[in-house]
Amino acid sequence: MAKENRSIINILDLSVEELDHLMDLADRIEKNKEEYWERCKHKKLATLFFEPSTRTRLSFEAAMLELGGSVLGFAGASSSSAAKGESVADTIETVSNYADIITMRHPKEGAPVVAANHTSVPFINAGDGGHFHPTQTLADLLTIRRCRGELSGLTIGLCGDLKFGRTVHSLIDAMLRYPNNRYILISPEELQLPEYEIEKLKEEGAEFIQTTDLEGSIPELDILYMTRVQKERFFNEEDYLRLKDIYILTKEKLENAKKDMAILHPLPRVNEISVAIDQDERAKYFYQTLCGKQMRMALILYLLGLDQ
């Protein structure tokens, strides 16, 4: 099924059929781990992280190691030749000679497009600025499907930084491909969803509302997707300090929530979810990280043609 030297930059680079195939594969990996232990034997994954990351980088590395492959790469621009002025294009051209598949995180939006034009092996975008983060969306989709049993007919609340949140943009893009979902967009006016994402919702005829009210929205929700206000995306620290704690999910605010609502968060968490909620059965954000590893395993297998 896989396409040779394919690049995944945006979640829309994967068809609905491919998304379903990857989720089905992740479920098979969950049930039969031993069957996949040596599936990527003698294969190498390069992790090129020009921006700090814990979950995404370690998740990719854990995924490849659990498939029997090996990993090489770096965890910061300062430890790569980028510190000497090397271009992304030259880095990718070089690393393509060392690895069978590459994943890259970069602070500059559009950097993965450059990388995709200079790779001779499959390439995965692990996040570029406030733009795209397709593998986080794969984790989100699998978590939602496992928690709710489906990806259609849901009321989804997205709360916090909807302006700069690449995970929010990618999740909306993905969920718009499944029918009859309703969206409640919860944010301060300064951090509302960008107009280009609003236009997508309108073009698809999706039902959505924009609000500043988290507590009043909670009773309607099947999914609550919390996000942090991202300090690194602000040019003015005063604006960040004013907005960073505007939404804090507490046990009291969950009193009127559905018993089977799922709380997701792409992490890292700062203050926006009280630690008291961690033991609530509706808290799925740490389970989400497991789903992310399994979906990255599935994607690696698929892009290398080793999924059958």
C-alpha cells in the first residue's frame, strides 16, 4: 500500500482510508506486540529535532526501537550543523544517505516542505512552528476512536490557544473528514481559531460555535481537547502573562460533564488541567501518549512498506 519515498507533512496527506488502515494497524500492534518486534530489523530512523521536544521525539524513538530498528539523530539545533549555518535542504540530503526514514521537527513553518523536496527516503513532519503536527493528530484520532468507538457524530470542544495551536488545526482538518461532528471553539478573542480554519469549517458545512465560556460548554461535550497557551509563539510577554491561565480545568468544572466524556491534551501541560483530574477516568491525556507511540509505529511500518 505504501508509496516509495513518501512525505507526510500535513494530516491531509493521508486519505481517510489510510487513516483507518493506520488505526487498525495500531490496534493489531496493541494486541500482538511480539509479532512486530523485528519488523524493522536493520532499518534506521533519523530524528532531526531543531526544536525542543520530549514526547514526540521519544515516542518516535520508542516506536522504532519496539519495531526492532535503530535510531540516530539530534535533539537540538545547537548540536547539529545548523549551528554552523547548514541549510535544512543540505541536512536532509546528507541524512538521506544514513537512514531509511526521517522525521523532523523545526520551528520554521514550511521547513518540512523544503525537506520533502530533498529527501530520497520517506519523511515525516514532527511539527513545524504553529503550522502542522500530523502524528499528534494520529494519536488524537486513535484515542478518540478507542474512547468513543467512532469518529463521527461527536461534539468536540477545543479550548485554549486555538490561534497558534498546530495540534488544534490538524485535528480539525482530520475530523472534518468524518461526518456529523460539531465543534465548540473555546478561547479568548486574542487566541481564536485563524480565519483560514474557520473557512474550512464553513466550506464543509460543519456546525460550530465560538465562545469564551469553558464551564458553560462542558455539559455538551463528548471530547474536551485542552491546550496550553504557548509562550514560545508570543512576541509580547505581557500578552502571554495575561492569557496563560485564562482556562484552568478543575474537578468542580467537571461536575456537569458527561460520564463518558474524554479529556485530551497534546502535552506538555502547564496549569490548564489541575493535577487532581489525573485520576479521573475521563482523563485520557497520558493514554494519548501510548496511542501516539502505537500510531507512529504503524506509520513507520506503512511508509517502509512493512505493514502487511
